[in-house]
Amino acid sequence: MVHCPECEGEIAAESDVEFIDLDAKISGLFRSSKRFYVVACNNCGAAIGSGVAGGGD
């Protein structure tokens, strides 16, 4: 079982966290889109993960 490190709330399903898209843009020579995101606990709002997702156009 996974729990939030801040509030100890149970994280058992995708609906227990919020996916927040911080920035998305297409630029550069290869015109690839980079999306910066944070995953937050739906119970207390603490950020529990982050990353960058990329894709081509």
C-alpha cells in the first residue's frame, strides 16, 4: 500500500492524486513539445512527484 508522505493518506487509485500540467509549448529545431508536470495528493495537496514528458510533432 502506498501512502502520502505528508498526511499518510492512502494512494490506491489514479483518482487519489492530481496531475497538474505546468507548461506545454512547441519550440526549437525539431518542434518537440515538452510538458512539465507535478503529481499532488488529493487529500492534502502535497507535491509527491514531478517530471517532464516529451513528444514529437
